Amino acid sequence: MGYVKNNNYLCTTILININNLQNNCKTIKNNMPSIKNFDELTAHLASKGTKSRVAVVWAEDDVTRSAVLKALEAGIITVTFVGCRKEIEADERLAQFKSEFSIIDANDRDDAAAKAVAEVREDRANVLMKGLLNTDNLLRAVLNKETGILPKGNVLTHITVADIPELGHLLLFTDAAVIPNPTLEQRIEQVKYVTKIAHALHIEEPKISLIHCSEKVDERHFPCTADYVQIKEKAAAGEFGKCIVDGPLDLKTSLCYESMHHKGINSPINGEADAVLFPEIESGNVFYKTITLLAHAQTAGLLQGAKVPVVLPSRGDSIESKFYSLAVASAI
């Protein structure tokens, strides 16, 4: 009986120690510093030792293949190329990574898009990337009601992550590419998406600013400001998880403590927004073009709402931008 008693005590002690260890690990994970730039992001992904499986649609162009090559070199992805076998096999740079990629033949761009989406639908890929094809070609496959990968009721929107040298931290914003004038329901989903991505970047409690030209609610002339009131209420009720949401606020006060202080604005954003939601696509797109041209920002862009992140670069995006988009998609 003494042996049983001592054995039970020993088992209890071991279980307590295991629980303490698990709690300590959770604390360490929760206290990880936020990722401040794209270099930190790629280093973090490489250190994890896990790789995303990316389905790349029609990588006919050198820029797409170069971005994929950088991600292969960083050790953060494996690849299924869909279409363009001739170009891929002729690219000598990819030869050293033959064990890290496969090729699925396709007749044309539409066929490639359908087959890449099927890879996602059948859980053989967890990131989808657009190559040298029109966005319409890819979105037709993504949005197909029978064979697509947009769950019923989900909102498809574009999220950009920007690394702006003068800012000192990554900034998320939406929507610069997809939704012209978001409805309240679409704005709610945008807040959910940016919160999710911010958490993946180890921003424990992201500050999300709802952008307008002033800090006043004006439902008559600017209906979006009325939406902002409801979104703040939902955030305060915890519907978006751990985050801080405020607005309407202008862009400068959202990102500059001194500006907010001088204007006498009292806001939990405190001039330190991690994410900004623009009222419509024009302002979001202008901001995107401005920071890349005049502030030398590096950007990563992707669609959220589909079954997996969709890397949807513009034809004018750089190799680095496409590479960083792959990195952000791999972090989610």
C-alpha cells in the first residue's frame, strides 16, 4: 500500500511539473516580441522548420519564378507549379531545389487556375499564388460556386502589409484592390482579417484605426462613419478577439503620437496604429501607390476570405514584393 501511495504521489508530481512546463511555454510564446519588418518575418518562418505548400499558377515570367526561388532559398515553402513546364524546367536556378517542387501540366491559363484551385480544395496546398495571368482568370476559379475555394458567406478582400522605413513597424491596411465601397458587413470581416494577420505577426493586441478625413461621425455625408461606431461597439464586446479599434481618425493622427497630441485627441490608438481601414478603394489605392513611390515602402499583398491566403501580385510588383507576400501568406 505504501508503494501505491508513493507511486501516486510521484505521478501527481510529474503531472504538475508537465502542466507548469506547458504554461511556461505558453507564456513564452505569448510574450514573443512583435515582428517589426520583413527580414524578421522571414527569419522567424525559417526558424520554425515548417514549410507552406504553395500552388503557383502559370509561372511563365521570370519575376514570379525569382520570387518563388527566394522563398525556396529562405526555406519557408515547397511548391507545386501548375502549367509552364517548359519554362520551369529550363530555369537552371531551380535545379538545386528539384526535391522541393513538382509540376502539374496545364493546357492554358484557365486550366492552370482550375487545377491549382483543386490542389487547395483537396488540401494539397495551403497557399495559392498568381503568376503571369490576368486576375480575372484566377478569380473565376477561386469564386466558382461548385469547384471554388470561397466558403459560403465569406468576404473576399485585399490586405496589404507594408514595411515603411520611417515607421519602425509593419503596417496593415485594407482595401486597396478589391472592394470599391465596403458595406458594414464587409468592414467587419476586414477587421477580423487584419486582426488575424496581426496576431500571426505576434502583435498581441493590434491597434486598428478606422480612417476618415476627420474625427467626427457624419452619417449624412459619410455613411462609413456610422459603420465605424458599430464596429467599435463590436470590438469593445470582444467580437474580434484581442484588439483595439477606434475611429473615425485621420491617417496622420493614427500613425503619429505628436499629431494626435497636438490636436487634443484622446484615443486608445495613441498614434500607434498597427492597421488602418480605409473608407473606400480610392483612398486605399492612393495610399498604397504613395508609400511605395515616395516612402520607399516594401509591401506584401494577399487576398483573405478564401480557404487559403491568395497571393495576388500586380504585374508591376517587384520580386521582393512577391517574395514578401509569400512570407506573409506562410505566416497565417
